[in-house]
Amino acid sequence: MSASPILALPETIQDHPYDAPQVEAFFDEATNTVSYVVYDQDAKAAAIIDSLLDFDNKSGRTTTVSADRILNFIAQKALSVDLILETHVHADHLSAAPYLKEKLGGRIAIGSDIKTVQYVFGKVFNAGTAFQRDGSQFDVLFDDGATFEIGRFKGVAIHTPGHTPACMSYLIGDALFVGDTIFMPDFGTARCDFPGGDAATLFRSIRRLFLLPDDTRMFLCHDYKSKSRDDYAWEATIGVQKKENIHVHDGVTEAEFVKMRTERDSTLAMPTLILPSVQVNMNAGHLPDPEDNGQQYLKIPLNAL
């Protein structure tokens, strides 16, 4: 069976202005997560991407140290935030989107295929009929090719499933925010063994992104270092990824990638925070409502994953 053709980029990228927004990264070593503020200093306009709520898995305590770093930066730069973007439902950290929205205003946005993720994990967590599976917990649901603006910079949402069905990459000027779709060239690509993930789909999503200009800046959601370097890194270009990514550089076939990814994924343990993260993040980062004793609870389903 031959590989499927690579889907063209959205038509809304035609004549896209690849001017360079300013980008500030915030790295959390505990979860290896990078959050971003992308902004237009002149217009004082900004978006926040893949924010993080600090969570101690042993005690069940949440804090806002990481999110407050973003708040302080926004205040120092006197920025206005319209969009709080999620690239996907993260399985390794809790989102701070509701906290940031409370402090800054703005709209929480994600890809429209969040509904598929909600349907699958709604069953896993036995969320019941009160949990809506229509994405209505989010303020904005982006379809492939949807556009938005951050000051003078044009943004385009690009559907890049494979790691999860709802993964969305955001091209803002010349800056591409890819979530967990791909990592640094010396580390490779994201796992595809979560419910709804698919290695062949991920390969096509990455090759789709590789249709962008080689000098497009790519910002990653995680880094785990590698055997070849001691420092964390989270930025590469499309051109460098095409030449050097150890999993999906030019010349790697879909069949080769699927074989590698499937074999590798079979050796990986589940992320430490997958159970608290997914049930919170599929609900747009909202923590569960308090029960009749005033206490909030997360569920830990047994033998579900």
C-alpha cells in the first residue's frame, strides 16, 4: 500500500507575510515544557502559547509560579493579550489558561478536533453527561487554515495531527509554534501511542510543515536535551529540521518512520502527569468543581491506558 500524498498547506498561507514577531520563551525544567509569549511591541499586542500550571503530583498542590512569570513579563512590556493558545491537550503538564484569562482577559483557543479528544477521554474518565464534548469549554475553536492577528502579524492555524487528533500548529509571521509535533533535530519527533495518535498521520503532518520556507523559525513545546548536548534548546528552522532531524529528515520514507516510531513508542512509559493533565486540559484547563465538602478532586482511572 503506497503512502498517502502530503496535504497542501492552507490556502490562507498564500502571500503570508513572513515578518518576525518578538518571541519570549519560558522553560519549566520539571516538565521540560516551553511556554511562549509572541508579541508586537509597537502595537502592544500579544498571544500566550502553551501555558503551564505548576502541579506537585505527590501532594496534589497547584501553584502559579510559572504562569506568574508570564504575567510579570506581560506587565513589564505593557502588552494586551487577546489569545491564549493551546497547541493540543497536553499529557505532561496542566494548562494555566483559565488563571491567565482571569488576570489578563483574552480568549482560550485550540483546534476544533478537541471534540474527538473529549469524546475519547470523556469515556476514560467517565466524565458523564455534564461534561460537554463539543469544545464549548474553549472560547475559540480553530479549523485548519483559520486566521487571526497579533498586532500587525498575521496568524494561521495549521492542523497537524498524529501525536493527538487535535494538534494545531500556529504560524505567526515567520514564527511557527508546533507543540509536540516535532522536537529538536537531535531528539526527533513526538510519540504517537496515545489514544487517537497515529505515526503515519504524524509523518504527513511534519512533511506538510516542511512545505513552509526553510528560514521559518520553529518553536518547540518541549526539550529533553540529547546525548550530543548539555543545554536545553527549543528553536530550529524548517531548513535545519529537513536536513538534520534524526527521525524525519529528507529521504526518510513514511514506512521507515512508522516502523521506527511504532517500535520506539512501545518502549516508552506513560508521562508522569498524563492522568491529571488530560482530564484538566480537555476541559480548557479548568480544575474540577469542588464537591459538597468544598474539596476539588481529580480521578485516577485504573488500568485505563
